[in-house]
Amino acid sequence: MQLNRENGQWLERQTRLECELVQARQRADAQQHEHDALRLTAAEHQALQARWTQDAHALEGVRAELAAARTELVEERQRREHAEADTSRATVRLSTLEQLLEQLRQVRPVGEQVTSGKDETSPDANSQLL
């Protein structure tokens, strides 16, 4: 009877240990899966860090290009504004000269000679008027 009781206790102990072993193996498997997932996540993290570094360098390059383009734009805008101002002045000057020429034509007919012997509409006569 004593042996049966001891056998029963050993059997219970063995069953309990087997259950604990199964649970320990399940925990080990779960931890291994978690470890594998973390290793994969770490690899992805390193790849993302490398890509971020490359993108940061590319961004700096784009910023430098943008700054150069803005500088070029300002310079081009200034050149255009100067050209527009020159054109405006030339237009006003041309208009004034056309008005002056028209006034001179009204005062003297085109065919009439100036006392110096030159026609007022000739380029030399016009340049002297200016």
C-alpha cells in the first residue's frame, strides 16, 4: 500500500513536471518567435536609419538647389525690372522725339531747306535737335 501511495505521488509529480516542461517549451517557443520578430524589426530599423540619412543628405542638396534658384530668380527679376525701366524710358524718349518731329514738320514743310543747306528730316539734322 505504501508502494502504491509512493507510486501515485511519483506519478503525480511526473505529470506535474511534464506539464511544467510543456509550459516551459511553449514559453521558450514564444520567446524565440518574439526574438525573431525583434531581430527583423531591428534590421528594418537599421535600413530605415540608413534611408533617413540618405534622404537627409538629399534634402540638404535640394535645399541648396532651392537657395541657388531663389538667388537666380532674384537676379533675373532685377534684370527684368531694369530692362522694363529701360524700355519705359526708351518709349517715353521715342514718344517725345516723335512729338518734337511732328511739331517741326508742322512749322516747316518737309521739302523746305534749312539755311545751312540740310533737310531737317535728315539724320544729321535730327541729331542736332537732340
